[in-house]
Amino acid sequence: MITCEFDRRRFLQWTGASLFATLSTSLSLESLASAASSSPLATNAQILVIVTLYGGNAGLNTVVPFTDPTYQSARSNIALSSSQVLPITDTLALNASIPQIKALYGQNKVAIIQGVSYPNPSLSHFSSMAIWQSASPTAALSSGWIGRWLDLQPHSAFNAIGIGSTLPPLMVGDKSVASMVDIDAIQQPWGPAASQLPYLGRTSPTDVPLGAAAATSITDFYTTARALGPLVPTSPTGTFLDEQLSVVSTLINANVPTRVWEVNLSSFDTHVGEQADQNALLTELDSAIGNFMTSISAGSHPNDVTVMIYSEFGRRVMSNAGLGTDHGTAGPVLIIGNTVKGGLYGEQPPLDSLDENGNLKMTTDFRDVYGGLLEDVLDTSVSDIFPSWKTSLSVL
């Protein structure tokens, strides 16, 4: 079986979000430092960090109904055994690849929202992610749900920031778009380059104008980085997601006035070899979240940060011959934070009552999840972003 790897660039082109990419500001270290100094994040301002898992994370092997005989029989070649899970109830467990998230759950800092999806779910990566990011299951919209929140805010390049070089569709509004921060653009010099930059930044009477400008630019960057000291990353610290979240925690602790951040991790499309591949990805997720929460808890906003982890869909209940699973529907959403009211929310979809495609039936609408975050974290009524929607799920 050929793995249908999720292509995020194709998704961005499909949704039209790439048209807005040129409108998005790419923020420099200097601009971030200036904003943190001149208009720092307000005390007790609530912050939302969105972690997108592209490709369709296998929810049943993340939050595992490990004692359910149907789970064991339907996934006989990839079901996790009791030695591969970390129980949280008599019937549910977390994948053993996420021990730090399990520890946070034990501290009542993780809300697991079960069976999250939307009516008439699509099994297409591109359609389903467009629906999740626009939060519009019925009508095609060119704006994302965070983008529509941006449209309601006084204009600032710092209201919402994505980490990377490609603007995610959820952060595109009708009038406003989020800014982007490239990891490489804000890391302090490290290794041999760190000792050489002060010399490269010295001007000389013999410099031509272009050379003098280049030296001044190097000096400005180096001076700004040193002024922020240990708050600025000095070298790659780990995996791709760990680096993204390290930048986010660094800038939050530096009081950059940003209310919404977005990071992402790809390759969850596990049609083949699911157990090994997903476990590796979950290990990366777990390490990054653990390091992030440690940094936030020791920083200037320990009780102001809420993390949401989601994917465009779960996987089919029955495994396939390739030791993987095909595209599914409902899956868990994790909300993490020091002020989150941890525990289980919603209902675990029954494995013996599936839809006509052999997929889980939704028990929680994602608009309720978004609604709770809008109202509790972003101080915005759910009806302002989803005009026909009135309900929300609070976990704070």
C-alpha cells in the first residue's frame, strides 16, 4: 500500500491561503525585542498556543481504550498492549510514548476532549483541514477562525504569530493576517560564529557604503540578541517541534505582546507501519510539550498560557494489511495549561457503533472546543466568530 503523505503546501494552495502569504509580516528579532520593550504583554493577558498535527493523528492509539475487546480485535496487528500504555482510568490509557503529557494529566493540567469532529466529516486531508481551520463545516470560507478573531482586534503585527515561513490558513482573516517568525531569523549566533560576529560588525574607514551597512546590520543584530540575553535561543535545541515551541516560550517569557501562536508537526498519515511511526511522532510531541511547559512554568506568564493540540481527523477503527490505518473521523483534542481543569470531557465514541464507513461517530463538535477557548482565553464571544453557534465547552 502506498502512503498518501499529507502535502501541506498543496493544502495551502488549495485553500487559497498562499495568496495572503505575501501580506503577512515576517518579524525580525529587532522588531520582537522592540515590541516587548515598548508595548509588553499585559499582566494576566491570556495566551493561546495552537499545535497542529498534520496528516490525521491516530486518536485510538493516542488515547487508548485498551481494555475494549473490540479495540484489540479490530486492530489486532497494531493494538497497543497493556505494557505500551499509561492508564488514566480503568478503561482508557495514554500511549506510553507521551509520559510527560501523562504526568501533566496527573497534575490536572491536561483536558482530554473525546470524540471531536464535525457533522458529515470529510475523509480528505485537504477538505477536512480546511474545515478545521476555517471552522465552517458547511460553507467554504476563505478566512480562518483565528483570522476572524484578528479582524476584531485593533491592528497590530503582534496579535497572532505563526512559527515558520508559511502562513497557516487558520490565521488568515478577511481584513487581517497573522505575522510569521522564522526560527533561524531570531536565534542568537552560536558556536564559532558567535565569537566572530563582533569583529564582522566593526566598520572601517575603507569600507564602501554597502560594506559599512552590512557591518552595522551585524552589530545591530548582535547587540539586540545580547540585550535579550538568555531569553533568545542560542542554538538548535532538539526536534523541529521542540525548536518551534522553544521560540514561542522564549518570546512569551520576553513579554512579546502576542495572544495567539501556531506551531505544527507533520507526517501523521500512518497508512503503513503506524505503531512505530506514530510512537516516534508522539515522542517528539511529548518532549516538546514537556520542555515548553517547564519553560512557561518558570517564566513570566506561568498561569496565562493554554495549549490546544488537534489534527484534521483520526483514523479508521479497523487496521489494514499494511500495519496501519486509513483516514477516519473523530479523535481527541488535548488542552494543556497550568490553569486547565484537567480530566476527561465528552464521551469516548463506542467502537461497536460505527458509521457506514467503519469510523467513529462524533460526540463533541469542534466548534464547542473553539468556543470555550475563544471565550475563556481570547475574551471573545463564540457567536462573534461563528454567528450561528451558541454553545461552548469550558475547560478553564
